[in-house]
Amino acid sequence: MVWSSLEVAAIWIPPDLDPLEPHVMACLHHVRRCRYELLGVITAAPWDDVGQLMAAGKVDVVVVSDPDHLPADRRPRLEIAGAHMLPPPPDALHVAPARRRPRRRRI
């Protein structure tokens, strides 16, 4: 058995998008540049079907040509915690002054 270390990608183009060619070409270029193993180009399926491929572990990466093509309520939904960090509370910004011993006088 040969194990592939490549991540598997699928290209998803919304079914109502026309013309498809520029979007497919942009996604293919991205897949080639990132050296993903291409599962296929999905043009006739809704986003939910792509989500099922991801949930089943058949696809590691979904490539789209424009983030506006993604539905707002898509599943699975991924969020990066660092991108949405809350500011620290005001008292956390207060730093106590460093305490040092008094200087000795040299004679």
C-alpha cells in the first residue's frame, strides 16, 4: 500500500455561475501551485454535498475562486480564534512598575 502525503483538494464552483472557465482555470492554477492532489471539479452540486465530502474525510481542501461564492450559512464552518480575539480587559493592560534596589553611592 502506498500512502500519499499530498492533501486532496476539490474545486467547487457554484451551480449558477456562468461562465465557468475563468473560475475553473484560477482554481486549477491554485491547486497546481499548492501541489494538491485533485479529486475533481464540482460544478453541479450544492455546497452541502461538498461539506459531506469534507466530513467523510475524502477532501482535505476545497478551492473556490472567490470567497463571495461561498454561502454565508455553510457547513462545515471553520473559525480561527486568533482572528476574532477580544481585546484584553482594561486592568490587564496595567503593568506594575519594576521595583529596584536603591543605588549605592560610590566613594
